[in-house]
Amino acid sequence: MGNQNSNNYNTYSNSISTTSTTSNTAIGYRALYSNTTATDNTAVGYQALLNTITNWNTAVGSGALSNNTTGMWNTAVGYQVLS
């Protein structure tokens, strides 16, 4: 069930680009997809945290925080919230 790499967990083959990341969770198609260096993120939903490359974010919902590239310590819940 899912793929694990360096303490990352994803449930879909197109989630998390695990280059040098740790402690991330991605559930959903392309959740945390562009993440290659960030840690401690949680993304639940279609393209949640899609382009995020920063640490300590939580996004729940389709497209939530999908274009966050500089903000840290964010929480977004809902359809395309903070995207």
C-alpha cells in the first residue's frame, strides 16, 4: 500500500518527487508533486501542495496550497484554498 522512501509516504505513484526529502505525507494524485527538498509537509487531495518546495505545510483539499513556493508553516483546508 503506497510507496515509502526516506520517511515519506505516498499513496499514489504520481505523488512526492522524493529526491532528498524526509517526513512528508502525500495522499492524492500529484500531491506534493514538485517537492524535491522540503520536509515535514502533509498533503491530502488532488494536487494539494503541488508546487510547494518549502517546509512545514499542511494542505487538505483539491488544489489546496498548490502554488505555494515560498511560504512555510501554512495550513489550508478546502478546495483550492491559498492556491
